[in-house]
Amino acid sequence: MHHNLHIVFIGAGNLATNLAKSLHQHHFKIDQVYSRTEDSAKLLANAVGAEYTTHLEDVLLHKDLYIISLRDGAFLELIPQIMEQKSDALVVHTAGSIPMDVLKPYTQRCGVLYPMQTFSKSRAVEFDTIPFFIEANNEEDKDLLISIASELSSKIFEADSAQRKKLHLAAVFASNFANHMYSLSAEILQKYGLPFESMLSLIDETTRKVHQVQPHKAQTGPAIRNDQDVMNEHLNMLKDMPDIQAIYKLLSSSILNHKSDK
């Protein structure tokens, strides 16, 4: 039974923290957490009843599943050290943009467990509706990863590395860039002494709307109406914020160019 698996987490960042805590809550056994940063390693290890280490050479050997959840650059740099003496274990990573094949030179038991969501250490997420995208180098390990993910979520999909890279690209637009727009909105509001809280209802409704309406049909605002008077007034207000002004021009042009009734 997969609840008898002994799991080691390599990484204690935003995704690792949320995934490890969710696995722990579903009675999976996490033996150890590794992080370069002692505070991060210790905090997560304490939360899931595990040991911790800040040295890769002290990562426990002969465990059943190693979940690598590091920043892409650190992961690629540390692969040779991470994979030492682990050719008998199932090793998976959680990255959307890195192919599974980077693990193949070190083990035939490799895979990917990619939950597509934005994660923060300070905010727990419910995994039951988060889509997991699964890949593995053999059918048995793929079935195991599907079984593990199915304990956390009802949305399990198989996706190879090429498909996952495309998902990650789309996710950058849907999440990272959207959040940056919130940040710019907050900057404008702060400049004029207005609270960002005033935007929250609008943000929530915009997000809810795309659950029922295709995004291009949900678009509103001066750009979709090609209201030049309003847009010129906005651009004039942004004249002392040239980087934001340039983004306003670019996005307004993109909205108009992608009008569904063109």
C-alpha cells in the first residue's frame, strides 16, 4: 500500500511546503526534508514529523520516493549530487518547465508530479481541485504516482514533458502575469493614496466570470470598446510612470487586436 512509502523531499520552498503538508495530512510518511536553508528545512520537517538536513550528502538513502522541488536553476545544478546512490529509488520532480529526461542518466525509475497551481508558504491551498500532471519512465511507477496524486486531488492527467512545458507557458500568463497586473494596480493606487482593498471585489468577480464565460467574451474596458478618449486620458495620467504606460499601450493594443468579433 502506498501509505507505507518512505518519502524524502529535496526542497522546502512554496510548492514543497504545500505538497509535503498535504501528503502528511493524508497519512503519507515523510522521513526527511532537505533544504540549503536550515530555517526552511527545519520548519517544514517539524510540520510533517520528519528529520531535516542542509547537506545533500546526508540525505537518507534507500527510501522509496524522492520528490525534488527546487528552483529550476538549483535543481539542474544539483542533479548529480541529488542522484548519488539513488538508482534503486523512484525519483520525481515537480517542475513544469523541466523535462523528465534530465533524471534518466541516473535512474530508470524517474517521473514528474506537477501540481499546476500558484503556491505560497504562508497560504495553505486545498489540493482536491488542483490538476496534477503525471509522467513516469515505466507503467508501474506511473500507476503509483497516479495513485498517490489521486489521494490529494480528483483532477489527475497524464502529460509528457512537451505538453507540460506548454501548460507552464500558459500558466505564466494566467497567473504570474495576472498577479503582476495586481502589483502595478497597487502601485498606481498607492501613488494616489487609495487602498488596494478597493480592487478585491473586482478581481474576484473577474476571476469568477471566466468559470462561466470564455475569457475573450468576458473582456470589458476601454480597450475592447476602442475608447480612445479614455485611453488617452489614462496614458496622460501615467506619463511619469513610463514603464507602466508602455504596458498599458501594449496590452490595450493586444486586447483590440484579439477582439473575438474581428
